Amino acid sequence: MRNKGISALICAALTAGAAVVATAAPAAARTGAQTGPQRAAAADIRDRLEKIPGMTVVSVADKEGHPLYSLTYRQPVDHRRPHGATFTQRLTLWHKATDKPTVLYTSGYTLASRTTALTTLIDANQVSLEHRYFEESRPSGAPGRDWTKMTVEQEAADEHRITRALRTIEKGKWLGTGASKGGMTATYHERFYPDDLDAVVAFVAPNDANNKDDTGYERFFRTVGTQECRDALNAVQREMLVRRDALLPKFEADAKAKGQTFHETLGTTDRAYEFAVLDQVWNFWQSGTAADCPTVPDAKKATDDELYDWSKGHGLSVYHDAELGANGTGPYYRQAATQLGWADLKFTHLKGVRHYPDIYQPNSVLPAAMRGTYNNRTIADVDRWVKTRGQRMMFIYGQNDPWSAEQFTPSHRDSYKYVVPGANHGASIAKLPEPQQSEVIATIKRWANVK
């Protein structure tokens, strides 16, 4: 999993699956101001929230006629030692009615503010959660520098405690959702606490169950799009390294102008340049479509400026210190290095032009104090559980999304998987063809117990 990938993942976590169908919002949701009874109900919910041990109401705002509570919740840093160090986890509750369904949403990163597709579809309450160790949901002092507590199991326990606390208020069905890393996080929650949620809908959730086997990713890059497009992209990627002496100064000038440094993570501009080039084709397919293929320049005929400028707009990204440490996307890379895994691509078409053959892995972009050792036990366990015991789980992937190359396989226990033809990392229900789109909507509404 790569840095530009992670930047786009953050974006995808906020947008993938956002559109369901083009329907108007319910009248109550469109109302701009609360009525007297609504204000009284909001005050009652606030009072009930404040009575939950460890819960703090930070503020209350109006969102489409319903209260939006900004909250913090006190969590153990280590759930195996609940009386030890604690931290506060940020979340929001958009409350409509206690008998409506509730959507539990995490981007897998920082606290997201958007309304999810599921919330709109089933006119639900929504709980949005910031993942532990991201932004403000990070322990202070020494516990905040102890990255051994940044794990799938610990975050699932965070979500378990929040879900159980808020289910004392929100009495309808609860559905978990998220896109990309958020979809992974919702799946992990379901595996370790299967009684918390009534269903899970995960968008473009990667599943690297065997980190030593990247044949799924290799197969993807051998088959995605047309041969002509694949050859053109590979040629541009190779030429970017062939012309390293001419193009690296451009990369360095851009980095200097933006104040970007590399000494704490990748080490040098040359290493940062190569890492960015290695990610180009991945990012092209993650965020683009086959319709972008005609824009790929002829690698041999393009000038240095044409090659570099096109690449900057189509996948070349800068992996620099400010974005990769504890206050940026570093917590994700820590998880990738220790549990989630990554795509260790062979890049056979780049033979002879790479300087750093072992650079394409998450520890390369982490400060030394955040690096870790990989263990696939947890992710392999989740993979087996989803296949055999998961219930009411739905996975939606994009056909042309590299992150969708390794997928979860749902069980036969009222669980389903759909692949959106031609879609990238922004695959959504709205992009599914019929009759799949109607099937998905009917299943979700049945799970939520709404008409």
C-alpha cells in the first residue's frame, strides 16, 4: 500500500459509495430549523449522552433540522488493561430518532464529516468515528509513542465500546460501513464483535490475507484495461527512471518550492523520486479510468517537460516527511507494515533502471520509531472468518481498482459481493448496473428493517 495510494484512500474513504440513487432526501432531513418538540428531544438526547460514563458532549450543531453532536469518549490505550492509560476518541452523532436505524461509519483515518450513502438510503442516524492514533484520537505522552497499541484488535475494541454505549440510546438496527481502509475497519469490527452490528456494507475494502502472495495484484496489472494502455503506462514509468538524471532536478525543485523534506523517512530525494515513480501506474488506475488512456504520452517521443508534467497529473506523488509521521498518514503505514500488508510488486518492466530494489514497502516511508515487523495472523483469521462465519455482510468493489485486486470472499450466510464494471477506487452502489443495484438496495433496506 502506497503513499499516494493512501492520500487517495483518504479521499476515497470520504467519497466511495457516496451515491446510491438519485432520490430526494426525506422532508424531515431537508428542514432547516428544529421545531419546539425537536429541540426538546435534542436536549433529552444530550442529557442521555452526558450520562454515559466517559462520554463528553463537546458541542451541538444543527444539520438539516437534526442535532449533530460532537463528542469525545474515553478509551483504554490497551483494552487488555482497561484500568491503565486512556485517551479520548473523537466521534459525532447525527441524531434523527431513537427508533430509526443507525449507521456506524469510519473512514479508517481521521474524523469524517460527510453523510454516507447508507445513511441517505435508509434515512438513518449516523455515528462517525475517528480511528485511534489518528489526529486528535491519539494518547498523549509515552503511550502515544507506543505503536504496539495501533492494531486491528484494539480499534475493534474501541468501536465495540462506543457501539454498546450508544445502543442504549439508538434502538434501531445498526449497520457498519466505510470505504477502503474504512471498509476494512468495519469488517474487522464485525469479526471480533459480531453481536454489535446487524449488518456491514464495505466499499473497495482490500484484503491482503497472505502478504507473501501478490499474484492477485500482478494479475490485475497484466489484465486491466487494454494491452495498448498497459504498454504505454509501463513505458512512461520506465522512461521516468531512464531519464532520472534529467527529471530528478525537476522533482527536487518542486519539493524545495513546497518545503518538502525526506530525511526522516525515505532519506534522499533520489529515493523519494523512485518511490513516487513506482506508484505511478497504481495511482493512474486507482483514481482514473480507461477513458484517460489516450492521454498517456509516447514515452520515447515526449520531451522531458512533457513526460514530467503528464506524470505529475497522472499518478506521480511526493512522499515527504510532513505527511508520513505520527501526525500524517504514518499511523496507516504502521498498520500496513505490521498487520494489513502491502503489494510487493515485481516491476519486471523496470529491470535495470531501479536503484533501490527493496524500497517498495511501508517501512520505507515511516520514521524509524514507527517501523514494525509484519505478522499476518490477525488478517488471515479475519479472512477465514468472513468466508465461513460472517453474516449479513456486503462487499462492493471496482473492476479497475488496484485495491480491489485482493478481495474479501463473503460466506453464504446472507452475505454478498458485487463488482462494479469499469469502476476505480470510487466504486459505489449508484454505479452498479441493474438488476444488481436494485438487489443491493433491497438487501440493505431489509437488513435495516425499513421500507
